[in-house]
Amino acid sequence: MSRTRTVDVAIIGGGTAGMAARAAAAEVGASTLLIESGPWGTTCARVGCMPSKLLIAAGEAAAVIRRAPMFGVEAGEPQVDGPAVMARLRRERDRFVGSVLDTLAKLGPEDRLEGRARFVGPGSLAVEGAGRIEARAAVIATGSRSTVPPAFRDLGGALLTNETVFELADLPVSLAVIGAGPLGIELAQAFARLGVRVTVFDTGRAVAGAKDRETGAVARELIGREVTLRLGVETQAQAVPGGVEIGWRGEGSGSGRETFARVLVAAGRAPNLDGLGLDAAGLALDENGIPRFDRGTMRCGESAIFLAGDVDGDHPVLHEAADEGWIAGANAGRFPDGIEAVPRGPAFAITYTDPEVATVGPPLPALEEGGAVIGRADLSGSGRAIAMGRAAGLIKLAAERDSGRLLGGEIVGPGAEHLGHLLAWAVSLDLDAGALLNLPFYHPTLEESLR
């Protein structure tokens, strides 16, 4: 006989957004149940931000050695031990995952449940192997998964995604990366710095999330010094002895064929909504099959169901997932009373290439078309960047024409992860350009370039 359990808030998904939602709902006094069908531990810790940054750090170590002669320091060509690189990556990755698991272990068995959940009604869930859950409100925080275009699905063991690439025992001899977005380009450059022959293919021209024409061109030029970029191309793939043959054709990159030992597909992610029974939940879906929701409250229509994290397809980065989880969980915990819309900060993303790329606010082309004033600074003249041997890059900021209020910008250059934070904070605080100029800037620093 199946068991029925009643809770105030059921949270489907135990990642960053789900954990934040559970904590927020509990803080407002609601009873909660965290339900997870896959491995516990966040996408960031297991297969996302943290293992990728560990690989990037290894690549940066090799790059620093190669740059040393410009400072009069002779170190020779770095000797890369591929198995050691990957072993350290997994060792440190497992520590990050372990920290997440330690947090989850503090929850009692009555607060979390393993199993695949699906809606059987607006307030009812069936959990595979665990019976039925009746909840006053629910939070969908099931995250997203890698998508593999049909052309690459039959490559067998040569196919890699972010969910498998970090399990490599050694560095591949060569690697084709499909997708020049943040994840693809980060891993491409890291592998290239570690001695792997890497080529990146993309149907578009954008690299590393830079959408502005000028900053995009700078990103392509600087990153292209270390990684072969074939942009604006259509690709085909077939397994051949020793790897995969990639064929490409495009206006900007011509056509050709090349064989690689492995192919890393980083062509986008899809929300994990399959099998959730959204029809039974009574939710209205958009053209992409994602429940329609209010970004301020994370509530789906007039229902008792809330979205949080990568599953909503809005801004798939960790800080947004955590914020959305907190908003959704608090509102679900108070439901049906006390639903609050929370003001959201500007869109903010960082790509950890060298140079780094940071974007804040709406896309620059849209701001420019809307009449914003655009300011620019060429980082080749930065004293601090010159001293570091990294004098290249571009900063573009946007402000309202009449008020001077800062709206956002794009930064390609050394220290962009830090400059991006300063800009995001300034936009969040509604500072105008004059107020930012009046803040102290030390000399010599990269921050001076914001002036």
C-alpha cells in the first residue's frame, strides 16, 4: 500500500536552487521536503563551475611559464603531466561536492527523499518508489542538461559533454569543441594551454558571451591567438579510426575536414522538465515548453507552483539560481499569503578565458539602439596591464543619455571578473557616471580603466 505524506512545500531538485528554496521555505516556518532523482550535489560542484575552473587554473599555470621570458625569466617549455592534471581536478572537485553533501547530510531523513517525482495534480506528486506527496506549494528546481545535436549523437566514446569531460584519465591529443559560448571557449582555451590541439566550431560569430561588435571582435582576436576558431560554420561529424572527422563549411572559415581524438559538445543546455507531468499540474507553457512564470515572485501564473534555477531558462548562472531559489522558496513557504516580488539585479555573467569577458545588463547593441550613451576604454594603454604583460582588451559602458545612470556594459581584458563586479554593483545601486567617477581609484590598477 503506497504511503501518502503531507508537507507545506515540496521542492523537486536538490541542486543550488533547490537547496536555497528549501532553506528559505524553512526560514518562514514551512515544513519542507527536498526530492532528488539524480546524484546529490550541485551542477556547479560536480560538472560545472568548479571542475572547469580547476582545469582553467592548470592551463593558466602553463601559460604563465610560457609568458615568463618577456620578464627576463627563463623557465623553458612547461612539461604537462595529463594524468596528474586530471587527477588533481577530480580530487579537488570531489572536495567541493563533499562540502555540498555535508550540508545535505544535516537534513534529517524526513526532510529529503530520493526518487523521480511527477505531478499527478496541481498539489500532488507521485515519487517513484516512495508513494505520494500532498503539498500546499511546490518548487520546480530540476536544473538543466547538456544537449547534443543529432550530428554528434553517434560518436560513441569519442563524444564528450561537460558531464563526462572531467572523467578523462588523461588529456586528449586533439579536441574539437562544438560551441563558442562561455563553457565551450573556457574549456577549449584551458585544454589548448595544456598542449592539446584544439579547434572551436560554432554556427554563430559570438565568442565567450560577448554580444557587442567591437568587444566581440577583440575577444575573437585575443582568444584566437591560442585556439583555432572556425566561426559561422555548419559542421558534420563521423566516427573514423582513431577519432572523429569533422567537416565544416562557412562563409568566414571556408570549408575543410580534420580529424580529432575527441569531440566536446558545448552547444547549449535544455531544462529538465521531461516526465514532470506539467499537464497534470495545470501550468501554462511558453513556446519552449517552460512554465510561464513571474521573474519577481518566481510563481507560475496563479498556481501554487514556483520555478527556480536553470530550469527556467532565464539566466543559467549560480548566483541567479541561488537568488531564484530563495525567492521561490520564501514565497512557496508563505503561500497563499504574503507573496512578494523581489527586485532583481542586472544580468551579470563572466567567462573565465584569458582575457576574461564580463557582461552586465542588457546586451550592448540593444542599449545602443535604445539611445544609450556608450563610453569606451582601450586596455592597451593601461599602465597596470602593461606591467603585467597583458595590455590588451576593451571596456564599453552604457549610460542613459539624460540622467547618466549606468545601464551595463561589456568588458574584455585582464581582471574583467573584478571590473565586472564593480560595474554590476554600480548598476544595482543606480549610480550615474558622475557618481562612479567620484569613487576612489588607486594607481596603478586595472580598475582605473573604468574612469
